[in-house]
Amino acid sequence: MSRKRVSTRDLFLKRTALLATLFTAYGMFLFTPAAATLQQLQSGMEAPDFSLRQLSGEQRSFANLKGEKLTILLVWSTWDKKSEQALARMEKLYQKYRDQGLAVVAINADGQKISAADLARIRSTVERLKLSYPVLVDSGLDYFHDLGIIALPTTVIVDKERVIRYELSGYPLVGAEEMADFVSASLEGAKPAIAAKKGYQPTKNALRFYNMGRNTLKSGRMAESSEMWFKKAIEADPAFVLPHISLGKFYMQRGDKALAEAQFREALGKEPTHVIALCESALLLFEDGRLAEGQNLLESALKADESYTPCYYYAGFAYGKQDKPEEALRMFDAAEKINPLDYNLYVYKGRMFEGQKKPREAAGAYRKALETILQIH
């Protein structure tokens, strides 16, 4: 019996050490700035280009597939029920407006590695729904991470210059109707019931500095210089929220909680319902043992946006600290349903089990985090 306990603990410690090493190597995913629908972008900014293969094997980019007026980019998965609803709705919009300047591009994000079985499942979905627009496969999930997807499906509507005009995360019923109304009105020359989600438009210099900070973090080289670029972005445009969010996350990762809290407070002063600032502020409170205050912030965040995955696993982590295992596991399950590709949800689940002195369960959660990063099947 004693040997078994030592073996489990050793395994747990080895996995924890390996996980920490990998998180250092994959640190770019922890630093991405955030908005409500996309972690790295917001409406009014330019969406990244892509170079992905169609199911038939041809390589395609935005320039090959864009519409004359609008292009709908739908990032979806076969394992998400709402994805099929979104795919079918886009087919109706495409058939109705394809001759009026609308293009639709579906981008599958089933996983890091796409097997023959995965491809067969994707083809089956396309054939069953009789989709006539292009379907690409994001093998490696590069575009998934470039966009900063927080929930599947995610719909991003861009103009012919790739500027984001509308975003929708998770395909909620009301949001789906508003999105369809926006497309119809935009292409028919009418006034939509809901305006384009323009968001705050930062100055060109602020956006340039912000992108420099993003790029240094993504490259993994000279990451510390990103702090300088984000500060420059704030100086260039004090009303621009995303650099505050980025700095806050950067300071959290570095362990400077006071500096992180100050940045999130600045962001909330400009956008009181910013879901990322609310959730990250709540996490800081949880880490300090201020559970009730953090819970209040999370409730406000979920009212603002119920599709932001970290809100759920932060709540699970907090419930674990309060010895409420059923509530905790319910929150982690909700996070996994929204975005099972977010490995951090398994990290926080592992931390919860670790705090509860459950090394076997903690090791299992950390192993799941590793598998999510590396797609070990």
C-alpha cells in the first residue's frame, strides 16, 4: 500500500513538472489579449489571413474565397451540437445572398491532429447538411489560435478588406437572429435592427503598438518587451481597453498581482461590463481568498457574456476552495461543453484537486491538459 501511494505521488509530481515546462514553452496562449467574442481581436480590427486546405485538398486563402461585400467565417466542430445549426443557417444565407456579394467559409477546428476518421466525420456532416460553400480544415488549430476563439461555433463577419464587422460566439438563439438580420440588411441596403458591432476604434498608433506587443508575445522572443509596447499603446490612446487587458494578464503570469489588478481596474473603468476584466479580477480575488467578492464579479461577467469559458472554470476553482464539489464539477463540465480545447480548464481542475489533497484526480486533470495541448490520443 505504501509503495502505491508513493508511486501515485511521484507520477503526480512528474506530470506537474512536465506541465509547467510545457506551459513555459507554450506561453503564447496565456498572454493573448481579450475581447468578449475573440481573445485577440475586436470589431473594427483586421482579421488574420489564413492558408488552409479544403476537404478536396486544395490550399485556399482569404483572397481566394472572399465575397465582394461580406464574408462569413464560421469556425465549427463536429462534436458541438450548435455547430450544425450554424452551418445550416449559413447555407440558407449563402443561397439567398451569394449573388449579392456574400461569401461563406466554414473552418473546421475538431482538433490539433485530424485523422482519417475525423475527415470522414467532417465530410459526412457536409454531405448531410448539403453545404455548398467552401469547408476548410484547420489542422494544427493555427487559425483557431490566431483568432483567439473562446467558444465553438464562432462566427466572424468581415468586409472585403478583412476588417471585422460583426462577431458572434457560441451561436445563442437571439444572437443568431441578430447576426442574420445584420447580414440581410447590409446586403439589401436597409438599416439593420442591430448595428454593426464596431467596438471602440483605437488610433492607428495605438493599434500598431498593441499589435507589436501581441507579436512579441506570440513569437516567444523578447516577451518582456511586450510590456513596453502595451504601455505605448495606452499612452497613444488611453481609451483603448485591450492593452490594459493584455498587461493585466502579463502581470498575472509574472506573479505581480497588484499590477495586474490595477490594469483590470483601469479596463473596467472604461468598459464596466468587459467580461475578460471581470473574470480575471475575480480570479485575483479567489487567489487572495476573497471568494464572495470574486463570485459577485463572476455573476456580473456571466450576465455580460455567458460564453466566455474561463468564467466557468474559475467558478469551479472557487467552489472547490469552498468545499462545494458538486457545484465545482458542474462549472468545469459547463466549461468543457463550451470549449474543450481550452487546456486551462483542466489545469484549474487539477489545482482544485491538488488543494483537496487528491493527487490521483489532480494527475488525471493535468494529464488531460497535456493531451489537449499535444493531442495525445
